Amino acid sequence: MPIYEYRCPRCDVFEVVRAMGAAPGVDACPTCGEPARRRFTAPHLARTGTAAFQLIDATHRSASEPQVVSGPLPSAGAPRTQPFSSNPLHRKLPRP
């Protein structure tokens, strides 16, 4: 839900959360009760650069613009070996 800002002539700026399009041009100040006019400010878009939004954008883009593989697939190569542990307690653990 969007956040709307109002400016009271006696107090200061206050914010109200309402459904989109349901904010009146004038609202009562919660502190003094005087009518306060709605302020028009820039939207809060600071969150769009976060990793979560970048992942969402990449997911939406991949639906219509899939990435093309331009090189060979990573080879399996040598089988991975399990790292060796020198802790004697690890010898008592069951082996896969």
C-alpha cells in the first residue's frame, strides 16, 4: 500500500498508509486535528536496486529472453575427493 504525505500548517509533515487512489487531498492532522494538505513527493524507489529485485527482474527477463550458452558446458573432470579430516573423533562417524 502506498504511503501518502500530508503537511499540517501548525505541526509538521505526517504520513498515512492508504489504498492506492483512496487518499483525499485534505486530511485531519493526527496531532492537532487541523486540516492538512496532501504533498506530492517522489516515489520511494530505493529498494529496486537490491539483490532480491535484481533476481526478480532476471527471472522475468529470462522468460522472454533466455540466456544462450556460448561455450562448452563445465566438464565433470576428475571425481571430487572428500576432504581429509585429522580429527580422531571423525573416524568414529559412519562412512557413506
